[in-house]
Amino acid sequence: MFENIKKDLYFSKMQLLFKKGLENGSIVPFDDEFYEKMSHTYISCIPVSLNIKYLKPIVGPGKCYDRSLEMFFCFEESLLVRGDNKDLELKYGKENAGHGWIEIGDYVYDPSLLLRFKKETYYEIYKPYNVSKTTTEEYKNCCDSNKQFYEDIVNTKLSDFQPNGRKRTDLGLMIPLVQGIAEMGTNEDFKRELNDYLKLIQYDERQVYEEMNAQFQKCFNR
């Protein structure tokens, strides 16, 4: 009973702090500038901005580590942060308290809430513990595979997905899937932004499959 009272008090205080943060501007939604900066980084041939903004309902819970990593790739000055949050511990138990986010300067960017927090506000509300922070250099120097993955991501350009680009054939599997997700939903902004991206890369499903087939035949005939 005493534990339940403590839990109720924590969540009541958490709600008050969150409301105060919204009112005083220390908690705000990701803005257009933030999304625009993420639109120039591509993972699985999709701009990170589209994934973060629109695909969260699709991937379900427990993907904050992946989503925060994608955001981390977009900002060289960011810190990749892992920690256990008090609210998750109280809701789901200590074994499920883990969360991932990024920090840039005095701000926390939460990939699940799609909100930017003043760092002190975030830590006061969610009381993270067992926190670890990784810089870009630390991530790259961790192992060769990390460095190769990071370098590939940050060096991938829009032109790589345009006709005859080095990653053009990657579109064959991912784009139809994302198009299907967009069409099943009702978010017109998602459909519009996806179509704008497809126009930029001059996407043509038939042509992409022809390139994939040509590449397959070339490998097969070696």
C-alpha cells in the first residue's frame, strides 16, 4: 500500500512538472528546423525525418534505442544517451526501465515523445539513472563495425538514390513497404512528404526493379 502511495505521488508530481514545462517553454515539440536537419540523413534509404516524424506508431514500443541512434547520426555534436527512467520502472518494472534519447547542448530530444526538453526539466521529471553518454568519436572508436556503419550513414547523399546512384537498388524493397504504410494511414502530411522525396530521387518502381535485375544478372554471370 505504501509503495502504491509513493507511486501515485511520483506520477502526480510528474504531471505537474510536465504541465509547468509546457507552460514555461522548457518542453516544446520538435520544430520544422529540427526535422529539416534530419531530412538529409538516410537510413534504409528513408530520410530520418520521415521515420522519426511518421513511423513511430508503426514500429511500436521499445524502439527508442534505434530511433535515438538514427537521430544521433544526424547531429555530429549530439550525445547518444542510455539510461533507466523512473516512470518506466514504476510502470513496467526495473527490467523494462531502459530508455534512449539524445542530448545537444542544454537540451534533451526524446525520440518517443517527439519533444525537446531543457535538460534540467527532463532529469527532474523522469529521474533517469544508470545514465551513459556517448560522443560521436566514442561511438566510431568503439569498434570497426560501428565506424564503418557511421561513415556509411553520414556519407550517404540524396544522389545515391537517384538514377544510377550507388544505392539506387536499395529502394526496391523499402519504398513499396513505406508507400503501403502511408496509403493505409490517414496522415496526408506523411503522404505528401513521402511523395516529395520520391520526386527528388526520381523514383520509378519499374526502372528500379530493372536495375535490380541487371545487378543480379551481373553478379550471377561472374
